[in-house]
Amino acid sequence: MSTPESAAPPLRRRGERMRRAVLAAAVDLLSSQGLAGTTVGAVARAAGVHETSVYRRWGTRENLILDALTTELDAALPVPDTGRVRDDLLAFFSALARLLASPQGRALLRLSVEHDDTLEDRRGPYWGERLGRAVVMVRRGVERGELAADTDPGLLIEAVSGPLFVRVLLSGAPLDDALVRGLVDLALGGARPRPGGPARRSTAVR
């Protein structure tokens, strides 16, 4: 008697074609079944490949999920350039909030903070690279005179992103537009030019 698992034999997928099929299946399962339901066996069946092939390529379920999420979400946080630092930050952090509110974003963030020696060193770099790219928005604001010359771009980005991460990992409170606006305005309020503060940085090419 055949079972649902044996009814659809694995396809002959190899190389990059196999990788794309497996990663797409992993993302789909994360969206529909969550982290607990995204097992290697379930991913292999959905992708039409042998389970042993998945283990051979990724080693662990966690590495597979990390690869799927970092590949799928790589373009999820574009850095806007509207000409105003507040608008740039609102657009960027609204996109981050939407990402963190999705099953994929929550799974990636939770994997990022779990201590597991089997995981490849891709967790911290993923968030570090994306938040690191965001500092250019603050630097542009400094150059335009919207922000004080001594503004720490990295600290400002962390001041807004940190509470978003905390809500996902600890409180479970909603991530909405009002929260993003409040955090951005709070951070910018401490970075506006002050009377008698440092002079605006020169943007002249030297």
C-alpha cells in the first residue's frame, strides 16, 4: 500500500536546480507551517528531492532554513533615497517591521539569536550587513544639515531597530506604522542640530 510520501517519487534534480527547488519549498513551508513544521523530510517531499540529498548539501535543518531565508529575504530591505532623512528612515523601518512580522522574518530572527554550534556563521552577518547599509541614510542627513554633525549613524539605526527586535523576541507586541513613526521621531529628536553644536560637516571633495 502506497503512502502519500511514496506516491510522488523524488525528481532528478541536481546542482543549482535542486538548490532553488529546496530553498523555495523551505520558504513556502515556513509561511504555511511555521518553524516547527519545516522539517528536512517535509522540505524534501515538497521539493521532489531525496532527503539524503538535502542533508548532504546543508548538513542540518537549521543551515537549510538559514540559507532559504537569507536568499529569499536578501532584497527585502532596500535603502531608499527620498531626499529627506525622516522619509528614508520611515520607509526603511516600515519595511523591516513588515519583514519581522512575517513568518519568514520571525523565523530568521529567532534562528539568529539561538546558540547552536551546528549553525553556519551567517546569522549575525545577515542582520549586520543590512542594518550596516542603512547608516548611509543617516550620513546623508548629516551632510544635508538635517542632523547634527556629531550624530552617530550606527547608534541611531540601532535605536530604532532594537525595539522592533525586542517586540518579536520578547513581548510579542504588534509592529505597526505608529510604532515605527514614534521610534523614528524619537531617535531623530536627539540627533537634530543644536544651537552651539558642532558645525555641519563639509561635503566638499578633498
